[in-house]
Amino acid sequence: MKLSKWPEALPREGNQQFKKMKSISQWFEIYQINQETYAILEPNHSEEVFSFLVLGKNKGALIDTGMGIGNIFDEVKQLTQLPILVINTHTHFDHTGDNFRFKEIGCFDHEYELNNLAQGHANQFCKDFMSPQDYFDLPKNFDPKKYHIKPSCVTHQFKHLDQVDLGDRSLIIHHTPGHSPGSICIEDTKYHILFTGDTYYAGNIFIDLPGSNQQDFFKSIQYLNTIIENIDFLCPSHNIVYASKEVLISLKTAQEKIENQEVQSKVHSQSITYYFDEFTLRLPSR
Ligand SMILES: [Zn+2]
């Protein structure tokens, strides 16, 4: 795995190929992917999470809402006047933090994801991600000791292959369980971007969490390879905003390499990490 360590690696070279836009809060960095697509990064937390603003003629989609440490709503309002539909790639805390600031919220129609949004994430859980070595330069009004994710109200429950029409631009919802049971990848039919959520990013990909499923993950990878012709590149949700679509092929061959024990690995108490060139996979130990 070649991804160098946070925070020394900031700003990451892979993000700097895009034009940096003005942000209101220093908590966020905004990159312009194209005229109608923005990536909103939270570089000051070790999660290095991205949310994406995807604009159509009539409506905007906000793909995830980040950690809920800064105010992403204000950043979005600065970029567009369009009504916004939030689409969660999945409902882990680091992608749903500012959901509560928005009226329209959609996620995949799966009990696990719906429960996460209905309940939010308690401080008991979230505090583990707020050790002093996990962040720097927090916004002044934010108290890391009280960090939690507020509940949010789902207005749209997506099924596999549902389309979201933004007016001259539509998004296709692809159900890709594995990281979580209702994880989705979102295909942009205008610019041929695939927003992969946590199904793929350059870094340590976790398939050993509560709700994760290794078999589902590899099935989802096989599935994504069947739509690879529709895609020009990937926008993952952590670390580096751009990935070549060929990593979908690398993910497919990763499974064979793991089965044939042709890959370097490290055993932990409940899981095994497998090391590949662009990513690592953390799978549950059998
Ligand atoms: Zn996640």
C-alpha cells in the first residue's frame, strides 16, 4: 500500500490536480471536479472524508454530508441555489454527520441503513474517533468530547437501479453491499463518474465491520466490473478524490490472489489485512 500517512501527506498530490475553490470554513477544502461537480474534503481529520455536490439543471444532489464537525450546509449554499437532495452512499457516522441540516435525504432501502439514520450515532461510539491525534484545527464552536451524529429523517428509500433525475443529469443507484449491507455506488450518466462511497478508495478498505459481508463485497466488485464500460473514472469517499476505473479490475483480481494466497497479509485478532498496490483489504478472519 503506497498511501502515505496523514497528516504529513497533506495536501495529497492526487487531489491537487483539481482546482481548489473558496470555502467559508477552514474545516473544508473544496475541489472542482468539473463545472457541475464539487468534492468537499475534511482534511483536518484522519478520516479524510469526501462529500460530493452534483448539480443538474433543476436540482443538486449532495452525496454524503461528512463528519458533522464543520457546517457543510453553508458550503453547499455558497456553491448553488438549487434545492438539494442528500444521497448517502451508506450510513456510517463519517458520511452522515450533517444530514440533519437538510430536508430531503435518501439512502438504500435496507433496515441497517434506515436504523443508522433514524438513531444517529451516540457519543459512546463516536468518541473513539476523536482522540487528539485524529484531528487538528477544529472549528471553534465544536466540542470533540461531545461528538455524536444526530438522527435524520429519510425521505427517499432507493432500490437497485433507481434513477435520480436532476434535470439534464441523472444518477443511477447501484446496490453494492459488502462494506455495509445497503452500500451503494452512484453512477453519473452525464459525466460518467462512479461515486464509490467506501466500496473503493485508495487506503484501508474495511470489510470486517458490523454489517460488513465479504461474499457480498466480492459479488459487488464482480457486478461493478459489468458496468465498467459506462464509467470514465471513480470518485471515492476517502483520501484521494480521483481513481482510475481500472482499480475495479484490480479489486476483482484481488479476490483470486487472496484465495491463491499470492498476497502479503497481516493477521490481527479478528481480521486479516491484505496488501495490494493501490489499496489494502481488511477482511474478517475465518
Ligand atoms: Zn463507511
